[in-house]
Amino acid sequence: MFIPSEKHKGYGKAFVSFYEEYARRQGCRELRMDTNVMNVRARAMYQKPGYEERGVIPCVFNGIPDCSWCVLKSICDQAERNYSLHAVPP
């Protein structure tokens, strides 16, 4: 949810940090975030800590047709994330 008067206050980054820490404590190895394709600001925010865009899912959202969601994925373990981001394919 986005409230224009609350932008640039760090709530998005705080949510991502909370979500990642919670997932680590639960033993999750990967995380998935979805955001509206048109939400360029959120997509950029998720990419900064290493989330990769994996695809677009067309859907109907809250009765609104022709919505598309961008699927982003990240690895929880920082060591695995560093390896995955810098690994050279064989």
C-alpha cells in the first residue's frame, strides 16, 4: 500500500528488512516479492538489495482487469546471495 504523504520516510526499506530477517529466522532460503509492474519505484527499491525480476504475471486485482505483477526473488543467506550474484557459469 502506498500513501503519497508518507513517501521517502523509509517504510519500504524497513518492511524489506523486517521481511528478510523474519524469513531467515524461519529458515527460508529464498524470498519472493510481487509488485505492480507500473510501480517503478518499488521495483527499483527491491533491486537495490539484490532482488531479481523473474517475470510478469497478468491478473485481475481487486476486480481491476489487466493488472500485471512483477515477480522478484532474492536469496536469504547473504553468503549464498554473494555467490549467486558473482558466480560465473561453467
